[in-house]
Amino acid sequence: MNHLSRQKIFQKTIEAEGLDGFVITQPANLRYLCGYSGSNGLLLFLDGRRVFFTDGRYTQQAREEVHGVRVVIAKGPLLEAAARVVGSRKRLAIGFEADYASVVAANDMRRSLRRKVSWKPVSGLVMRQRMVKDAEELSIIRKAVRMGAAVYGQAVEKIRAGVA
């Protein structure tokens, strides 16, 4: 997958939304944007930079899977590590995945940066991009359909009324 191309498109989307940055934590969105398949990660887009955070349990996995971004292995909560990257910048508008962030996570974001950072809940931003498939994704989908059709075709012959 061309993760760098996806990241560049998403960066333009963030800018079009009037945001200085964006925090992604939803696993499917992390995999889509940078290739990470683990269960604990945070991807920060900020002023054109991209930084991926995870903890020490996923060091090797992150280094092997994550593409197009700097990898940081956090020694504490991922959001606190991301807050250090945000640093002392003032008057930032940073979006986050409203569809997936809990109230607790949203409050943690607000508390992590007491500066003039405006946290903006945004719904479906990554999902809208994921809906548009590129040539490589379409090729994979076609291959999966052909494989499924071969298996399904054999199964159809064995399906009969009254048989589990």
C-alpha cells in the first residue's frame, strides 16, 4: 500500500478543514494511514509532520509496519508523548476522531495541553478518504472476490434444505 500518498491526501484534508493537526487512534484508520496493525497506537499530524506513537510492547512491530512517519516509543501514555511534540505552540486547532474517542479520551486530550489548543471533534474524516479506493486496493478486492467465489461455488452445491 502507498501509505505516504494516503498521508499526503489526508494532510490536505486536514488543511481544508482549517485544522493545524489531527490525532488518530482508531486501529483501522491507523492501518490505513501508516500500516500499523497493533492495538495501541496514536498517529499525530501536525503542521505537515507525522509522528506515530506506541509503547514498548510494540517496538519491533511498529518499526516493521509503520511507513512514512517518524516512530516514537512512548514511556508513558501516548497522548502525553504527543503533547510533548505539540510543545509550546499557541493557538492550535487539532482535530480528533469524534466517532471513536470516548468522553474520557477527549477530556484527557484537553487536559494534556493546557495551552491555547482547541480540540475539535471531527466525524468521518479518515473514513471518507478510506471509501475511495486506489488501483492497488481494487486489485486486492478483486482477488479476494475471485477466491471467495471459488470457495462459495463449492459450498453452494452442498447446501440443502433441512441440513445444518
